[in-house]
Amino acid sequence: MEHMLTTTVCAALSAAGLAVAFLTAFRRRFAAALRIAAFSLVPVGLAMSGLIGLGGRIGTAVGSWAADLVLKPTVWAGFAVLAVAFVLYVVGRVAGRHSRRKAREAPRGAATPPGRAVASGTASAPALGSAAAATPAGPERKPSAGKQGQASGGDADDFSDIEAILKKHGI
């Protein structure tokens, strides 16, 4: 019985809307008349497709759930379980990012062997030049002023080698 009443009300609304659309078209406002006719057909279309009844059942279900929300503690416990699930998910994402970041940083730090420093204070003999290669390096020997001049001359040789390489490449 309720279904027939709903369908009758929707048909009456559509008929009234189509009458208004006809009067609008009679006044030569055809674009407005078409829009009114389109909206007028919506109630009867909803009733014929059964969507009005579905909307009523959805409204009843939402109302029942809202009443249970207030009156039943199990609904509140359900929200607590959902909150715990969300927190666990977020913590898992953060921990995953942290472990991926550590995995990316590990190869960079592992590039130098554990016993070696990144920049050592001693250099090999070819890097220092011929004057430093001739003198043995020891803690008891202190370089004199003459040997410092020779070492700086070796640095000049290094720079001249670098300049030659740069000129070769046109830089």
C-alpha cells in the first residue's frame, strides 16, 4: 500500500512539473521549459526504478545504527578496534620507511672498510712528489725549512700536471 502511495505522489509531482514546463514553453522560453521538464520527470523515474524504496530502507538502516551507537557498548568497542587497527597500520608504515632508509644508507657507510678512516693523514709517495719519497717519514724527524721548500716544489709539480691535463681537455 505504501508503494502505491509513493508512486502516486511522484506521478502527481511529475505531472505538475510538466504543466509548468508547458506553460513556460507557451511563453517561448524553450530552453527553460526543457530544463523544467527534465527535473519534472525525476520523481516518477525514481519511483518506477525503485530507488525511492531503496532510499527509505537506507534511511531506516542509518537510523537504527545511530540508535545502536548511543545505546550499545559493542558499537563503541568496534570503534576502538578500528582505531587500534589504524594506529597499527600507521606504525607499520613508519617502521617500513625507517628500515628502507637505513638500508639505503648502509651501502654508503659500508663503502669504507671498518679499519680505515675516510680521509687518512698520510699519503703515498707518488702523491707527495719525489722529495717526500726520498725522505723516510718518521715521528722523530722534523722537516727543516729546506725540506719544506722541496715539498712545496713537489706541490707545484702536482699543480702543473693538473694544469696540463686541463689544457689537454681544453678547459
